[in-house]
Amino acid sequence: MRSRDERCAVQVGRERGVRVVRTLALVARGVRRDLLADEQADRLVDELLSAGGRFSFGPGEFIPWARERGLLDKSR
């Protein structure tokens, strides 16, 4: 989620040398590694949207969004 909370957490983590993985990248990684089916990932991200998450797409659009950006390529 590109919220103020996530931005602050990312900044603090990076300042402390922590490897930071953003929310959508983590969900995409789960799909690439076959830990989440496409439908599960979409449902998870939809729940984040329902809880106030702000992404550049709407409900049910995570998988197409991630595919378009190459985030689901198994070679990653």
C-alpha cells in the first residue's frame, strides 16, 4: 500500500539496512513461487483495498496489473 505508514516503514527500514519488500511485490512473489493462486492473490489485494489500501488499480485488477509489469515472470 502506498500509504504514509508504508512510506515511513520503508524509509526507517532502509535507514537501518533492512531489505525492504513492498506489499504488492510480496504478493507477486507468492504467486511466482506458487504459494498463492491468481484468485487468492486478487482476493488478498482486494481485502487490502477494502481496508483502505491505495493502489493504482481497482478490485480484481491485481493480476493483470502485475503481469503487465512483469512481476509474475517466473524468471524473477
